Amino acid sequence: MNYCTNKIQNFFIPILVIISLESSLAQRNEPGEDQNKEWRTEYFFTEGEKFYLLEDYAKSLESFQKAYDLSPNNPAVNYKLAQISAKAEDNSKALFYINKSITGSPENKYYYLLASELHTRNGDFDSASETYKKMIESIPGTDEYLFELAAIYLYDRKLDLALKTYNQIESKLGVSEESSFQKQKIYLDQNKTDLAIAEMEKLIRTFPDEPSYHARLGEMLLSSNKTEEAIALLKTVINDYPHYSRARLMLSDAYEKNGELELSRQNLMIAFEDPALDSNLKLQILNTYRAGDRGNRDFVIELTETIARAHPENPTIKVVLGDINLEYDNKEVALSYYLEAVEIDPSVFNVWDNILKLEYGLNRIESVIKHSEEAMELFPNQYSPYFFNGVANIRSKNFDEGIYAVNETKKRTSDPGIITQCNLLLGDAYFELKEYQKSDQFFETVIASDPDNNSALNNYSYYLSLRKANLNRAKELSSRLIANNPDNPTYLDTHAWVLFQKEEYEEARKIIEKAIRSPNANAIHFEHYGDILFKLGKEAEAVEQWKQAKKLNSNSELIEKKIADRKLYN
């Protein structure tokens, strides 16, 4: 809090200098040594002022010091030296000079203002307040500085003196918002609620057409548990000023406090419909409903939609509404809000990151590719857009684009988890491209750093089985996989298929039968079971399992042919 008007001082320096010097130099009557001293003082003062304006305080101080040596009691010279000392934070020296200024020219208010500021800096609030009082009492037209005096009393916790000063302000300058509000705060601080309310009522009588004063009185009544009085007053305010939405908010609080929840929500909703009501305030209120017991999920969603309608071009609101719907698992709605937000303001990375995560989770692979490309351009140093672009392109069989994006991801992060994911993706992509050596290298890299990585163990061993390559390594890896995950049907199927390719059919049957007993068994598991049974010479049972696979919507190109020809094709 600034208790002194030091900004005003600098503006009036040239005027002050001229007045002070003219008053001191106008007394020149006779030529001689005194006249010469005055001329030299004026010269050094002018030079000092020039350097001061140029902010060359060292040269300014040198010139003013020369002026001081010639005229040590000149008020203007002492004032300038006080200013320079204050800038150097030498408050004791500054006070020495400014007190000489006041002694030499007690009618100049700027001297008192600087002195009071210096006392305040020193934490000497008693001297600061006494300086203000002396100025106000002795210099006409300085009543406005009673506000500064009251502020010092407030800061020094001399509340009774502050109240007395504010009453003095009102007697001289009339009732004002500033004095009235400060008095109310003091009364409330002293637990004198009735006096605070009376003060607010006096302000309303002085300015009857200001709705915010009526609403503030309603708030005070509400905080004093005078709920019925608050409701009556706020209803009157709304009747007289139907578009004053802050009164609606207070009335909503009053109804809630009174247990009338439906009326509370109705008034809150009307207030939220007002586009002129501050959007940040709405979001703060909304968050209290999200975090506490004040509102249920449906009402919070209704509030969010109301805010969205009232502020259709506010990107921050779009993001918050996206977050709320994401929190409530309304993923489609959350995504739509995030997309609207980046249309208005595309500069927030976290919003793009949420978009990519949601689109990928909703299996909107084409949208992931499109939006990740936009995010890559906007945020070239972030790895996340490249990662999603790589995943989406590999899933879309755009392997060259996907491999490029995944490699760019690895350049932008040192996170071992992300790098592992990238190596897994590269292993998958190079397998699809039939670049098996590269594929194997990436899987081996993952397993070397994370020997129990389920994705690496499963995909690598399965790919080896499909290629009928290095089956011993495949068996080693798939055995480790099911040892760690003995009930996972997908992993059991992988191990069974490795055994199948190694022609270990009886062992493969035991494993695949465990897989199909799982409630999560799928068509490929039953098809593989049929293939294994066929190799064991159980043709009829094999056909039954192939038929079961077909019922489960198998995507196998050969399933129809196997059933029709009662023969194994692979």
C-alpha cells in the first residue's frame, strides 16, 4: 500500500524548483558577493536538475551539493538532495535534508509528503502520521491527504484513529465509497456487525441508485445470519435492477443457506446466462459445485452448458468444460469442447494432448493423424504429437510415415517408458514391412532393458512363430510370458501357437484349452484350437472348433475353406 503521493512529487518538481528559487533569489537587492552566490546557486541547481531529469544521479548529486555548499538553507536545494538520498535508500540523510526544507518553507506540501514517505519506509508510522497531520492542519487544500493518514493508521492497526480520520474525511469531503467501505471493514474487524450494516445503509441513502451497494448490504446481512432480511432486500434489488446478476448470485447463496435449493439453483442459472457476468467468477462458482456436495453431476453439466452458451468465444471456458466432461467420462462431449477451444486459440499444448489421447481412445485414427500433424507444426519440440502420429500411421499401415514420426519422438524425449513404446512400435512396423532383422533388433532391445515386458514377449514370440524362425527363442519368450500371466488367454494362445509351430501338439493342446476356458476367449483362439486338434488327428473335433470360431466372427480368410474341406490350411 502506498501511503504517500511520491508519483505526484516528480511531476511538480520543475514548478517547485522555479517557485522556490524565485522566492529565494527575488530578495537580491544589491550587487556583490551575496548576489554572486545566488547566481552560482541558481546555476548549480539548474545543472543538478538537468542531470536529475537525465537520470544521471551521480552528476546531479555533485551539482546539488555545490548548490548546498553555497546556500545550505535553501529549501529547494535541500529537497533535491533529499530526493537523491531517498533514491540511494539513505533515509537518514534524506530526512535530514527534507526537515531543513520544511523548516525553510513550511507552506510547501511536497516537502511534507516526501518526509512522510521516508518515515513510512523506516516503519516510523507515528512520525509519518504526525507529518500528515501537521501538513493538513497548516496548509489549506490538503484535506484529500486525510485518506493517506487513515491508511497509515490502518496499516499500523490503530483502528480507532483510522475511524476518527474517516469521519473527519466525511465531515470535510462528504460520504464516499472509499471511506464508507473502509469503515465497514474496521467495524467487521471489530465484530461490530450492526455498525457495519448501518454504515452501508448510510452509503445507500447517499447513493440510492447504485445497485452494488444494495447487493453488498445483502451480503452483509447474509453473513450476519439475517437470511430472511437478505432475501427480501436482494429480491427488491433484482426487481429494480433485473440485469444486475451479482445480486442473483447472492440471492442464490441466500436461498441455499435457507434450505431452498431449487430457488437457489434457479437464480444461479439465471445469473450464469448473463454474458456480462465475469466468466472467471462463473468458473470459480462452478468449481465449488464440482468439488463439494452442493450440486449433483446433472446440475454441474447444466451449469457448464449454460456458461458455454453465454461465452461462445471464450477458449478457457471451452477447456474447463472439456475437463469437466472428461472427469465425468463424457469423452465425446469433452473432445468436442477441446476441438472448439483450439479453433479459437490453438496455442495451449495440453489441450492438443487431450485431443490426441481422446481421439486415439475413441479409435478415430484418421483424426489422430490430422490433428497430430497440426500439433507437430505448432509444438515442434514436444514429443507427444509425434508419438501419436507414429502410432496412428502404423495402425493405418502408413509404415514409412509412422517410422519417421516414432524416430522423431525418440529424439524429443528421454523418458524410458516412451522410448520402450517407440521401440515396440518400430518392431511391429518393420515386421509388417518384412524387414525382420530390424524388427528383431528392436524387440531384443526392449527385452534387454525390460526382460518381463509383456508386449515385447508376446509380439516378438508370436511374430517368430508366424515366420517359423528361431522357434527356440520364441518358446523361451512365450514361456516367460505365461509364467508371468498364467490366466491371460491372448498370451496363452501365443505360447500354444509357438508350440504348434514346433510341432509340440499335445503340449499346445493343453495350453490352448486353458485359453478357451477364459470368458475373454475370442475367434482366433478357437481357430487355433481347431488347428491343433487337426494335427492330433481329431478331424471332427477340429471342425467343431472352426465352426465356433466362425460364430465369433472370425476374420480368418481360410476359416470357411477349413470347414468346407475339413482340412487344415495355414
